[in-house]
Amino acid sequence: MAYYAWSEIRYDAEVTEDGVYAHPVSVMPGEEVSASKLKLSKEQFQELVDAGAVREEKFPVPEGDTRSPREWYLDKAREMEDAPMATGGSTFAPTTESSLADVVDSGSGKKSGSS
């Protein structure tokens, strides 16, 4: 089962006796991760999963985009809200005499002009 980072994960796995960081870990949102890649125990990795920093679902924001998933989804919703609706070819908006005859009378369930 694959897991993906949903948050930036940065830490240093070890600090040597002289204070030098060894095995630095740096993962960006969207990268596939595992306990071994992050140099964590299964329990520590599970803590990241429980916190939502690591998930089974792929990160939705395109690579290189700096928005959070929440910001990305909100922006997408705004774009859809502002987009003009396509109206061509709809049977719900007949525009000719012949297409008007094919519209079902909502009151009787019969086609217009039929008895």
C-alpha cells in the first residue's frame, strides 16, 4: 500500500556527538513515503498517518503549486462557480417549432399536441 506526504516533513534523523546532523530527512507534499524512507519506526509512521500528514490518497495539488489542499480545492470551486455554463444542444431549452412539439407536458406526462 502506498502512502503520500500531505505536509512538508523535515527533520534530522540523528545528531552526532559533535552536533552535526546526519541523515537529514526532507519530504515535500505529494511525495510517496514509507516508514523506511522517513527512517521511522512503524509506530512513528503510524503517528504521521493518524495526524493526516501522511495519507493513502495522492496529494491533490499539482507539483510545484504552493497552495494547501484546502486552498487548491477552494480555488477550483471558485473557478467552476465563475465559469460560464455550456448551453448548446440542450433538450431542456427547445428553440424550434419541431423541438417544441417533442417537449413532454409536465402536467399530464403526455407529449404536447397528443391526446
